[in-house]
Amino acid sequence: MRCKVLCSDKKPWHYIYLAEGKEFVELPAALQEQFPDPREIMQLDLERRKRLAHADIALVRKRLEEQGYYVQLPPELPVEEEIARRMP
């Protein structure tokens, strides 16, 4: 399963994963409004990955199959705190 990942400079730490063949303009209008000026930052092959840095890969795959997109919101903890929590 391939997808592309979009981000917005106006919404730090917000990402949208789009299933292969799906375009941003096909997303619900309300979501498009909340995600100004999207740009593609990478493409992923989720079949070749076992995990993602800040998202549950099984949930991402499920949402891509069901609705064609997945929205990743910022982590609940500031990134620096999350890194410190994971480091021994």
C-alpha cells in the first residue's frame, strides 16, 4: 500500500496521508479548509514498513483503506518531551 504525506507550514505537526490515487481536492471541504496550502513531503510504501514515528501504522493502513486518508495530529507532549521520554 503506497501513500503520499502532505504537510502545511501553517499547521505544524499536522500531516495528511493520502492513499495512492487519492488527491487533496477529494477530501471533505471542512478538512481542506483546516489544512491550508498543503505540500507533499514524502511518499511511503506502508507494506515495507513495520512502524511509523508518530502514528500507529495499522490504524493508518485501516483509514487509508476505508476512507482514503488519515490525519495525523501533533503529539500530546511537546516533541522534546516525547524524545526525552523515549531516551534512556
